[in-house]
Amino acid sequence: AAGDRGIASSEQHAGKEWQEQAVTAARLFLRWNDKHFNGLEFTIEQLRTWAYSHGLAMPAEERAWGAATRRLVREGLIQGTGLYLRALSSHLSPKPSYRRAH
């Protein structure tokens, strides 16, 4: 419950406009990933890094990505793989991996 409250708070702080931009960036990332990596699974960290390098502004709080991820899953754009990949941003700790939902 506390995590849900934190995500909701960070989503409000980032704003609807940023959320829309993040979803658009994710759609572009998925096409890029399909083309260049044959739809290989990815972490949100990888999506986030790609999005920033392609013009998405950073949100006021990185936790806004939690809300964006939930939205991408809810809208059927991505799905969890059940596997974990190591993330550079958190000292190689395992993070959930995702793939394009079909």
C-alpha cells in the first residue's frame, strides 16, 4: 500500500504531460527494440536510458517510471517475463524484465 501511494504521488508530481511523453517514448523504444534486438527482453532502466537519449525530459522524480510502467502493462504494451536482469543503476541488483505484449 505504501508503494502504491508513493507511485501515485510521484505520478502526480511528474504530471500528465510527462506521462504521455513517457508512453510515446516507450512505444518508440518497443519498435526500436523489435528492429535492432528482435524484441529481446529489457529492463525499465534500459527503456528509460533510451528514452532520455531520444529527448524525453527526466521527471521531477525517477519514481514516476513506476506509474509509467504500470500504465504500459495496463494498456497491454508490455508484459513482465518473470525473469530478472541486472541493472547498472542499482549496483547490478536484479530488476524485472519486460517484453512487448502480443
